[in-house]
Amino acid sequence: QATPLSPLARVRPLTCAESRRGDRRAVRSLGDSAVHVSAARHDATFGFSAVFDAGTSQEAVFEGSGMRELVELAVGGFACTVFAFGQTGSGKTYTLMGPLAQSEARPAAPCALGLMQRSFACLLEQSWGAGLALSASYVEIYNEQVRDLLSPGPPCALPLRWSKSRGFYVENQLSVEFESLEAVTALLLEGSRRRRSSAHALNKHSSRSHALLTVHVRSRAGVTSSPAGPQHGAGSSRQGTLCFVDLAGSERVKDTGSTGELCVEANNINRSLLALGEARAARGAARRRRRGCHGAPPPAGHCISLLAKPRGKRPHVPYRDSKLTRLLARALGGSGITLMVACVSPSSRCLSETLSTLRYASRARSVTTRP
């Protein structure tokens, strides 16, 4: 049965810097399922499965996004993915994992925890008495190299392989078993500390890579819970996954002021976003080449745009154009179940990027997978 991608939208508050600068609020939610953009020469409304405005709590985002149902599907053996995308500084990482300034010694306040920690807690609740074995892997795609964020030692590139049974996968990545919320949260924080980030004009903590944390859920059908513990009956084993994808934000060099290494990173970020389907990245890549930020040429295909076409009229989908689209192939057009969170700034100065993100997410509503 065809299952459509489920795009959501979240509008962050104006930052203190934007308020001091006098930026106008150009994006507002209209109820629970629409976003309205109003500015000079622009007046548009976009519909989504759910919309969360600037005053929505982290808990409300979790409960209203369908994440609890996605966790249940992963336990049932499905490949589930949630990914956040949008302009740099639009709140993607905060939505997924909460404040950046958190550590094992200084944990985030419970009300600020993101989709990831709340999903971990939900998953661990369901694992009691169900005979689940849980493990996690965490990688980043930095300058088109896949690097393990959990493996000790300096980061090194890992090969990306394909097989008929597994599809695209990362070879030799470390997978760590866990049995508690504290253990998996420690893995999340450890990997996040190793992830590449830098400061530029729009974001003091800009992610310079795409990050993918995957929880592997192994269970056995026929296991039931009882006061004495799990009872095992006949049945075949099931393996599900719950993958969280924190995409690096699209960038305009004239706004971020990126030069040198930052410019090369931006070129690779936008190139992979172009392969995924963000048209804004194509124009940004062209501008960077004019400014002397050289890198690999942009790919010719946009996977989301092509997948949105009717199956009978759909040309070849070029997943191999980037490491990102290869790793998301099953989530986008294969057998996965996918939740997309479009994060946008309400600032009038970010209008063009906001419109690009909202159009991209609207286009994704036509994409279906077959779990």
C-alpha cells in the first residue's frame, strides 16, 4: 500500500538579534495545518499535515507530529525516518535534540528535550517485556565523506556500499547496544560533540555536515509480556529502524559571509541538498562558483521533484548523485515510512529561503513509499 511522506512545518520565534534589527514577522501559522507568508510581492499559503508556531512546546511537537506512532512502527519491523530541513539557523537541531548547550554534566531541562530524546524514552517504555534488542549508530556526511561519530580516534571516511538485500549502507560503522535512556543520550551527546560545526554571520553554531543517528530495533514475533518477564513463542525475528536525520542548512554566501573552508563546506552542503530536491541550493551553488568557491559540479537530478511525479511518468531517480540521497533512498522512494519537518524563520529577511523550504515541503506531499 502506498504511504505518502508526511511533511510538517515549524516556525521558530524571532531571535533577539532579529528583533533588535527590526525584522518584521512575515510567517504565521493559520490553525493546525497551514502556514501563511505575507510580505512585499509575496502572499502565499501552504498546507501541511501539522503546523507548529513559535509558541509550541517541544512536548506538543512530539505529540502532534506522529512520532509516537513512528516509534511503534519501528518496533513492528518497519524502516522509519524523520528528517529536519531548512535554512541555516532555522531550528532544525533544536527541534530534534533540544538546546546545543547540554552535556552529561549539564543536561537539558525536560521541557526542552527534542524529538530524539522523547522518542528514545517512548521506545524504551515499549521495550520492557517485549524482548527488544536496541543499538544505535551515528554518522555524518562532511564534504561528501561519511564519517563515524561514535568510533574512537580521529574521524576517517567510511565506504558506502549497496546490496540487493540491504540497499545502500555504511560499511564498518560502529553500532552500540543500549538499555537505558541515559546510555543512548550519552551516545547522542558524544556524537554531536564530534560533529563538524562553525560560526558564520547567521549562526554561531552552524552544522557543517548532515548527521544521521539510527536506532536499530530487533525483536521476535510471538514475545508477550507478563509479570514474570517476556514469554517467547514461535515466530520469526523482526528488525526495524528509527533514523533521525539532521540536515545541514542551505546557505547564501552573501548572507553568511563564508570564505575559504566555510565556502567549500557550503558548496558541498548545497550540492547534496540540490540532489535531494531543494531548488534554492542550485542557485546558491551557481553563485558560489562565480565567487570562486570551487567544488564538484551540481548534480542534474532532484530526487524529491522526480519522486513527486506519477509513477508511470517518473524518469530514473538519481539517488547516486550524492551520499545523502543514497542513504535516504529507502526513506524517500523505497519501503520506508518518513516524517519530514520543515523548519523556517519568521523573519522578513529570510523570506526567499523560507519560501523555498515551504515549497519544497509542499512538493514532498506527493511522494509515496511502499512499506
